[in-house]
Amino acid sequence: MKIIVCGAGQVGWQIARQLSGERNDVTVVDINPELVRRATETLDVQGVIGFASYPDVLKRAGARDADMIIAATHSDEVNMVICQVAHSIFSITRKVARLRAQSYLDAIYADLYRSGHMPIDVVISPEREVAEAALQRLAAPSAFDTESFMDGKAQLLGIALEEDCPVLDTPLRQLNELFSTLRAIVVGIRRGGKLFVPEPEARLQADDKIYVFTHSGDVGRALEIFGKPVRKQERVVIIGGGAVGLQVAEALERQPHRVRAKMIERNRARAEFAADALERTVVLNGDGMDSELLEEADIAGADAVLAVTDDDKTNLLAAVRAKEAGCSLAIALVNDPTLIPLMGPLNIDAHINPRATTVSSILRYIRHGRVRQIYSIGDAEAEMIEAQVLSTSSLAGKRIRDIDFPNNVLVGGVMKGDKVLKPSGDLRLQEGDIIVIFVMAKHVPEVERLLQVSIDFF
């Protein structure tokens, strides 16, 4: 497939990296020569320097015969113009735009997109994606990472194992026997910075970070088995009143169980705006790293602090300050993947990576065929792929043990009808079943061929 990626920033670069690694013909367009040079020197892509909304620049990028364009520049308006030009002048059939401003996401604009007057097939909102990720982290506070699958019936949990974990040094095969009714499976382990798919005889170790795929009804039990207490989040402090913080606060106000939320926002005008928009959330104007202000927000009595400003370092330091002040759970928004290894030493419980959430959303659409969902793990090291089994797929009619999966691939769960099943070697897949697979990045193309989605994009 021939794809033009407009914008070579963090999201654009990651998308180009992912797609070029899957043997697509990718061209990256950006006004910044350094970003284009970085992309062409480190990735198997072509590069064009210029304004991506200019027709002559898109023409140089190969828009005449492109299958898809992804507008992921830092400007909403530029992204919309890119899609309009791609549609009106070059007749590119698939157009994806990243939009940030809430105004563009309101219902009147959503109707505009659906009516066809604004030719955007898929709108990706990083703020909405990140806000949803934050809510999922709060719903499973003992996990450093979490994502929903199978229409909310299953969850992927990232769990950091500590010395007091009761199942350390236990082979995974034996764990499955000890907890035979637990609908959960360990699909990935990160040890010493390296992520891998475990063998049945693998033993868990202290400081491992594991990924567990579990039925939503077994989340609490799974966390307890791996030594993580289940805590209800009733008092939350949000540091940062931007688009993400505001959407999280609004969602918390809609929760069926009462959540007492407080927000700290440094910019006075933004704080006043948030205070007007929210009904029950207390908004404080000031620096989220100020000890006195944190004390005023009763950070010591909070169940969780969520640092979601637009500055990574502020988020990290605010989370550290909150933990030192007595908050039991700290979650930080971190854009820069090189800062993620600092989470452990800084005693920060979980992080949200906006780039990963946005990339996952775009990839989900790009591979939309029978792929229902994709979640990118780590620095695009692995993916959880949820897909429907086709009648023509080599998976249909076979038992899981008889499927010729590549190495570093593990089935996390299977849904038949509305019932989520724990996978076993004897479980037979049928047409229409939903399967979720943990796969290391380099084996994604092979798995897609098995699913017969790589030839079924459109």
C-alpha cells in the first residue's frame, strides 16, 4: 500500500516506522528538513520537505497514486486542509486526520465530517484517547498499563512484580493449573528492559513487568494473585487543566459512584475556564509542584494523583512530589519514551503515553479489514491485535495447538458469541470467533497473513 504521512513529529515518525516495517511504500512530508532527514536515515521511507497542505508538495510525495494519507501535523487546520486537498485534487480514497481542538470535535463538526463536506474518513483525537487511557489506569490502579478488548469484556493489565508477589518462581504452566478457573494468561514479560513472550516453563521474578490478558470479571482476582491489592479510587487530584485534564474530570463527574476530584491548574484563565465547565470538581489555581498547594488539595488523603500537563518533566516531578507527600498512587503523562525507564526509580506507579494511544488508533483504522483493535506496547515493541476469524483464514476450523504461529506470538483470549474463553491448545477456532493475540512487532506481518487481513484492507 502507498501511504503518505504528513508530519514527522513523534506520532508521524512512529506511524511511518510501523508501516514501513510492514513493507508499505511510505513517504513522509514535513516542513522541517531535520525531521525529514531523521526519518529517511533511520527508516525505509522516502522524504519530501515542504508544507504538506500544498498541492505541489503532495504531488511530489506521490499523491497521484497514493492509497491513503495520514495528516498528523501539529496544526488541526493544516490537517483538515491536507485531507481536503487530497480528496479534491488527488482523489485519495482514505484520509485520516489528527485533530486536537475540542471545537472541531463537537457534534456540529462530527455531522460535517459524516455529511462528506469535510472529507475526513477518520478523526483521531489524542486528548480523547489519552483521557480514556487515564480513566482505565484509574479503574485498575495497581496496573502500570491497561487496555480494554472484546467490547470491554477483557482487559490487558501491565503489572510490576515485587518481592512480596506470592507466585514468584512459579512456572507459568503450574500457575494455570493452580488457578484453573482464572480466565487470565501471562502473554508478555519485560525483564531487564527486554520484552519477550514467555514459554510455559518460564518462572516469574521480582522486578518483572508482566502483561496479563484477563476476563474483565477476573481483573480483581488476577491483581490479587500477582500481589496487587484492589483499591477503589474515591479521591483524585488532577494536575493540569488542559484538554486531557478537563475530559478526565468531566468523565469522573459522570461516574456512577461518587468520585471527589480536585484539579490544580497553573494558568489562571484556564483554571477559571475549567471551574466554569465542571460542576463538582474543585479547581485550584497554582503550581502542581507547590508543596503548600498540594497540602491544600489534601494530597496525602488522595487515592490517586494524575499529572497530565503538557510538559513531561513537570508531570514526573509533580508525581514524585505527590508521592512524597503521601499520595498512594501516582500516574504521569509522558510523551518521551526515553523517560519511561525512570518510572521505577522515581516510584511513579503508572504512565500514559499519548503517542502510543494515538498510534494504536491510527493503526486500528489502517488495518481495519477484520482487525477490530490494535494496542501498541512499549516503544512499538509489540502489539495486542484483536481480530475476527474469517472463513477463508487458515485459523478457521483448527485447534490452537495446530496453528502455525511464528515464534514470539501468544493467544491471549478467544470470544465465541458473547463468551470470553481462556485459550487452550484444544480450543478450536471457528468463523466469526474473536481472537486476541500478543505479537512481537517483527512478526506482525506474518500474523496478519494468517488472519488474512493484510490483503483485505479495503
